[in-house]
Amino acid sequence: MKLCVIPARGRSKRIPRKNVRLFGGKPMIAWSIDAAQASGCFDRIVVSTDDDEIAEVARQCGAEVPFRRPAELADDYTPTVPVIAHAAQWAQAQGGDWTAVCCIYATAPFMRPGDIRDGLGLLERSGADYAFAVTPYAAPIQRAVRITAAQRVQMFWPEQFSARSQDLEPAYHDAAQFYWGRPQAWLTGKAIFSADTAPLVLPRWRVQDIDTPEDWERAERMQAAMAAEHGAP
């Protein structure tokens, strides 16, 4: 059996109420629920929240909200793994042979059902404990600079100044969409970013983490462009 867990905390600060704010004509969380449903991967799709409005919107979109997330797992500092472990413990208490648990973020409007299926396939055939989506950085991180207290530029790796970009190793970052994991990995608190994790590489044009108002605006522009050229994601 496969469980989907969508964590959706109520007290978002940088973008207030972002999980239920309208994006592309429907609540943001609805995009994640719809993609999970369309993937055909899951026996249950559960939203883990501490918020009544989010719970009601999630139910209206077809997800389950069978428990209330504890306050100690709903603050600004709680990482993802304990939240999913809490949901996995609940699922095990319900009975059944749970073989995989997938965390899907509530703010992932560009996530595609096929990518969710590909992530499951990668987890199953790789033997890894986790599998999640990554995307390449747009520019070589080895050429990154910081702005100093004196408002000057300083390279993180000055030795790479003369290196050609095509000679530098590609680097990737979390696509902030979904994380497939084996139940035991979640329950034991195993780190997602580890040698026991397999990456599913997505193209940059389909990835946008949404944490700030600027991220939201960029996502709206991306969604409009995708809808105009390819149809809604």
C-alpha cells in the first residue's frame, strides 16, 4: 500500500495563508491533491494540518484529514521528516501493508502525475531509502559570489575564477515537490539528503519553490506561460 502525505501548516508568515490562497483559479493545495489523485499511485491521500480552513479545503478537494497535526510539529522550526513520520505512524496504526510513503508539498503547482509515478518507480528499482525530484542550478555554483559587509564582491571559490563553465561539475537542488520514502526510513528519522537517496532530475522550467512573495509572482508568470503554450500543468 502507498500513502501520500501533504503537510500544510496554517501559520505561513512570508506568504500568509499560502496553502489555500488562490493560484491559477483554485486553492494552491488543490494542485498537489489533484496531481496525487491523477498519479494513481496512492491508496490514501492525507493532509497533515493544524488548521481548520486548510482541512476543510483539503476535504473539498478529495483528500482525507483524519487527524490533527500536533502543535509541536506545526511550528516554524519543525523539519519535514518528523511530520511525515507522524503520519506514517498513524497509517501503521490503521493496519495494512504500507510499502512506501510519499511527502508531497502543498505548494507544488507544477508537479506532474507522471513525475510522481517516475519517483515511485525509481524508489522501487534503485533499492534506495528515498527518491525525490531535483533540478540543475541555472549557473555553475562554483562561480558563486557573496556580498561582503563592505558591499564588495567575494567569490566562495576563488580558484574557480578562470574555469570554463562547461568544465565545472553540474550541481542540483531540491525541486521542492515530492519525496518518496520507505516507511522505515521516515519512522527512524533518516535524513533525506544522503547516500541512500536516488534523484529524479526535472527540467528547470517546471520547477519553482514558493516561499516568498517574489517566488509566488514568478510562479504565476510561469503558470500563465505554460497555460498559453502547453495547456495548464
